Amino acid sequence: MRIVKIVIAVTFVLGVVLYGVYSWLVAKEEADLQEGARSLITTVEEFRARQGRLPSCILTQDSEGSGPYYHRVDSSTYEVYYAVGFDESYTYNSKTKRWSYTTR
């Protein structure tokens, strides 16, 4: 009976530790994506200031498919977005200057 209690306690502690590590990794990945998106927005705004227009496209280095990505909506508006789930993303709209959570 004592061994069963020890196994349950060890299993619980391991579960808590694994959950903590997983949560930290997810938070770090999202922080990295946010930083990349802010950098991309800065790049687009600097291009607009120099050229007087939006770029038609921007190539980004994305090895995992999460983004961030640039999408020109029209001649004066663009979106920058990155994936946070299978079908979900955070999208920045240059017209509203706001982020929104989107399910595609």
C-alpha cells in the first residue's frame, strides 16, 4: 500500500513538472512569434515611409509554418498574422492598428 502512495505521488509531481515545462514552451513560442510580427510590422512601415507605398509581398523565414506572414489587403492596408493553433491566428490590421484573434 505504501508503494502505491509513492507511485501516485511521484506520478503527480511528474505531471505538474511536465505541465509547467509545456506551458513555458508554449509561452516562449508565442512570445517569439509576437516579436517576429512586431519586427515585420516595423519593416513594412519603414518600407512605406521610404517608398510611399506598401510592398506587394515580403518573404519571411518561416521554418515551421507558424509565421509571421504579411498580406497586402489593398493599396493602403495590410495585415500581419501568425498561427497559434491548427486553424487559429492572431492578425494585426494596419488600418485599425489592432490585433484580433481569428479562426479561419
